Amino acid sequence: MRWDADAVRDDLRAYVVEHLGAPDAVLVLDETGFLKKGERSVGVQRQYSGTAGRIENCQIGVFLGYAGRHGYALIDRTLYLPQSWACDEERRRTAWVPETVAFATKPKLGLTMLERALDAGVPCAWVAGDSVYGTDSAIRRTLERRRVGYVLTVTSGQRLWPGTVSDWVEEVPADGWHRLSAGDGAKGPRLYDWARLPFRGAPEGWSTKPC
């Protein structure tokens, strides 16, 4: 049978929005690994897998989730094609990788899915993602331009004008930190220390501040 996977994706997204859509919902970027034994599955190689928590022979899929007060579901996906695959014509031909598929980083794949969802009018208040996506300035700038809020993890060395994240942290007074739980994990509450500072790089007119 021949069928259009992207058309199915669009139908699923419309169904999710119809039943779970809310203006305060969240779009969530993340990736996961699919462990493999062989070498023929498209994109498979030894790479870090969050599923296994270590480097394994696996494929990596990048996903866009939708979460809100009414429930949550995945609404988009794409398979990460490493450079070792993208540049190997024989391997691509054997695995039937389309010529139109080129190498793209995980943040680039994530940004494409975000823009696709926003262009389709998916209602949301903000976007969440770990440091794989938070350290990519293109994602942050795109969301700021489209006036979509975000909570994205960055590393301590990440440059956020006029300095690094470490420089910003030094400005927080001792009593400015608050220990809060991000929910229960496998080993109990996931406690993190939070502080709030004005985001000096925000577009004019924004009053949002990141934690």
C-alpha cells in the first residue's frame, strides 16, 4: 500500500488540536533512541541514546509533543540522519534514503517541526526543550520573533547578551534562589534551585522573564 506519512501527520495534528487544544498548552521538543543490533536501519550508528543513558548502536528520532490541561500527545516526528549516513551514497541507495533528505542537526529538525506547527495555527503559550535545543540561538530567536514564550535549558557557558549564563547567575542574591520540585521521578521528587532575572535580550515590549 502507498500512503502519505506527512498527510497522516497533519491529520493527527488536527485531531490532537481539536480534542486537546488549549491556548496555555506547551510544545515540547525532545529526542529518543531506538536500540538496534544491525547496521542497515536508516541512520543507525553508535551514538548517545537517552533511552539507554549511554552510547549505543541506535537510531535517533526527534519528536514534537503537545501537552496541556486536557492531555498530551506527539504531533510530529523526524528521523535524524547522521553525517556518516548523509555522505555515504551507497548506504543511502541501499536503504532507499530519498535524495531530498540531507544532513540536518537535531535543533534544525526541531525548528522545522516547531515552525510547521505554528504555521498550522497550533495553539500554545510556550515551548519547552532541553539543552540540545536551548543552546541553539536560531530556535530562541525564531520564538522571540514569533512572540512565543519558551523555557529552554542552556549550559553555564552559553552566551546570552551581555555575558554568559554563569555571569547572570552571579547576579542572583543568596535569598533569590527557591528550591522547587519539577515532579516525581523514579527516585522521588526532582528538586531544582530556581531564580528569576530580567531577560535583557528580549524583544522590545516583552515583559516575560526566564527562570
